[in-house]
Amino acid sequence: MKRIFALCILVSATLFVHSQSVIGFWQEKTPEVTDGYLNTYEFNNDGTFTFSTNQYFGLSRIINLGGTYKMKKDTLFLTVQYTTELVGGTIERSKESGTATNLWTIAGAKSKRINLPEVVHTTIQVEFQKSNIADSQLVLFDKTKYYKIEK
């Protein structure tokens, strides 16, 4: 009986550890999505990732950055290979409400993927936590809360 109990505990612990994965789309601060995303990470099955900047910040020329990742224990090893940036355009007052830049935006710009001349290697500490928000998964990336959301 003790062996069966120990086996059940081992299987449960293994399932819990393996159910915790960074694969998916994660948004900073909240699982709620309105008309734009806050900072997000997207980790794919093929080992690639994208970090996208807050869509409410209308003056940001960097839209996202990306590359590859590897997860080892509680650490993500990221290799940033490119950025996607807005090129050209003009600075204008936006007609839309809700931007964090007091309604300023870059209008008429084109997005361009730019490969970095030298890749950037960095790490992120990962801590899975129980969310107090119903039906949401929570992870801390360098102590900042990110919630798994559907795109």
C-alpha cells in the first residue's frame, strides 16, 4: 500500500512539473485583452520566441524582437537574432483613445525585420505560480507576472 501511495505521489509530481511549460502566448500583468496587448512573450514548440512591446505605446519604433530559446530547469536561455521596427512615418496625434503616450503615434511607417549584426544572449529566471484569477496560468519572468492568454 505504501508503494502504491508513493507511486501515485511520484506520478502526480511528474505530471505537475511537465504541465508547466512556457510554450504559448503570455501577456504582462493581466490575462485580460482589450483592444491591444501589453508586453507579450510567445514561445513556440520549435524553440523560437518573440517578445512584442506594449501596443498602447504609440511612439515605440521597435515592435518586437525574436530568436531562439532553451529552457533548463528554471532558466530560459534566449538568443535574440532580430528586431521588427517601424521605419519612416510621421509623428501625429492619434484619433484613438487609450494609448499610453497621450495620444501620440507614428503614422504611415512600414515595419521592417532587421537582423542584428551580433546576436544577444541573455537569461530569464522562470517561476511558475498558482494564479488567483480563475482559469488562468501565471508565470513570473524575472519576477514580473505574465498570464497565458489565447491570441
